[in-house]
Amino acid sequence: MSHKAWMKTVPTENCDVLMTFPDTTDDHTLLWLLNHIRLGIPELIVQVRHHKHTRVYAFFVTATYESLLRGADEIGLRKPVKAEFGGGMRSFSCEEDYIYENIENELYFFTSQERQNIIRYWLENLRAKQGESLHNIHFLEGQPIIPELEARGVIQQVFPLHEQRILKRLMKSWVQAVCEAQPLDDICDYFGVKIAMYFAWLGFYTSAMVYPAVFGSILYAFTETDQTSQDISCVVFAIFNVVWATLFLEEWKRRGAEFAYKWGTLDTPAESIEEPRPQFRGIKRISPVTSAEEFYYPPWKRLLFQCLVSLPVCLTCLSLVFLLMLGCFQLQEFVLSIQELPRIIRFLPKIILAVIVTACDELYKKVAYWLNDMGVC
């Protein structure tokens, strides 16, 4: 509810990323984090707002155009190069900023997705100094602050804001359009390459399915009713599907490579080593690889927990589900065997089964989270 409320009532358009806090957050926590962001990431502009309906505080985060250019240089953001300088895509460099297309236009050089990626990169790389702590949270030297606070519930959410102007344009050209090609370039600019590549594949797959659908319909129409004709048709259709699937995969490889080259991700270098997940817990030690302080959880403890706790709990949950379903089926048979019962009572076992499934789903979700956090620390 907080997420939707903030999305609908934004007090300023000059915002790229929103950071919200629980309504129980004290002033010391807000000031501590605000001070660390302003000192650790001077490129960011942070405004503090209070939502009157949800009664939670939020940080509205953005950055100037010059700061975003430096951020693009830091993360190696790939941008199109002007034709007179060779064209194609190249990692952005502030020293040669004049070679990139639309560099003079502050409004259109960065897409909203690129702006948000740069800001998110800065936020996730806000590091703690040695001995820093907030209440009962003690940080390791160099540990990312914001992911840890998110995992501990100090920060409620960190999410990008939509641009209603672009969403309305996509609504007309994409969602409401009928029998028209998807605006994949616009989707890529707004949602990023991964989302655009997914919808490119989905559109290509949907179009490719026309061929087996048409061939199968024609084959079905001309197939006789005798068993021999039906067997021959099945074999022919199976051979067609094998050929179709092979051609489909090869053609998508070519099409996907075209999109990757066009959107500048074909030769993107491998991502750097990711940080350990914030929920990771263990004892502090000096890493034998990097010589830096880190949390360490012995593998034998993890294996012991999986064998003595995870496995028995999973088997117990499976047995419980089996017994409950068996009981519902037995109740169904008993109810159906009594002819005098009203018709509505005959549906009672199915209703009970639906309620049990829903309740077990919520229960097992909590158990799964607990096992994940405890068993793979």
C-alpha cells in the first residue's frame, strides 16, 4: 500500500529513485542515513518527504546531469557514438563525451532506466567504515550499507519511479495497439535490455507458432478417420515439429544477436563479483583470498542443519499435505455415499480442501523462508 501511495502522489517530478521507511523509524535513523548518503555520495540530491496517509518518511533521490555523466563513466555505460566518429556502441567516457549522440541534450541523452541504474549503483556502493554501527546493526569495513538496512527492515523499499508521459505513450503504441509491431526500442529505452529482450522473444515465439498451427490444422483436415491415416499424420507432424523447432532456435539466435548488437549488450564484459547477500550471517574472519574481513559460516554446520532440520521438516510437510488430501478425498466419498444430503453439502469437502491448500501455502512459505535463512547462511 505504501508503494502504490507513493507512486500516485509524488510531490516533485525531480526524482528518479524513492527510498521509503517504516512508520516506526526514529529521527536518529533517518538523520544517520541521510548524513551518510550526503557525505558518501555527494553526487546525489536527496529530499526528505513525509506521506500524510501512510505516515512514513521517504527519500527522493536524483542527481544532476554532470553527476550522471560521471556515473556513466564509472559503470561503463554503453552509449551510441555519432556516425562521424565511427558509430556503433561504446562505453561512455567523460574525456570524449563529444563523440556520443545527443550529448548536448540533457533531457534525452539518458533514458529514465539509465538514470535509475546509475543512482542505484551509487546507493548500493555506499560503504561502511570500520566500526560503524546503527543501533544494534554492526557493519563490517567496506560492507554496503543500504542492502544491509533493507535486509534488516530499517529501509522498507527502494524502487524507481515511473514517468507517466512515457507510460501513456507506451500504452497507446504497445498495450492498446492491435496487429502492430511491438515498439521494442522504446521498451528497451524505458524498461531496459532484459525486459525488451524478453518481449522480443515472446513476440518472435508467438509469430513462429503460426507455422505449426497452420500445418497442423491442414494435416488434421485431410487426415482420414482410420487408425493408419491418423498414425501417419502423427509421424508427419512430429517430423515437422522437429524441423520447425531446429529452425526456430537457429533463427532466434540470429535475431537475438541482432538485438544484442543494436542495444549494446553483445560484447558486454562479465559483471564484477557480486556482494554477498545481506541476510548472510556467520563469524567474522579474515578472508584467505582477499585478506579482507568477512562473515564466514562453516560448511559442516550448513550440512548438519540440512540433514537434521531441513530434510525432516520437508518430509513432515509433505506427509502432512498427503494426509490432509487423503482425508479430504475420504470425506468426499463419504458425503457422496449419502443420498439424502442436500446438493450444496456435496461441495463441502472441495471447499475444505481449497481452504487447507491456501492455509498450507502461507504456512509453508514462512517455513521455506526460515529454512533458507537458517540452512544456507
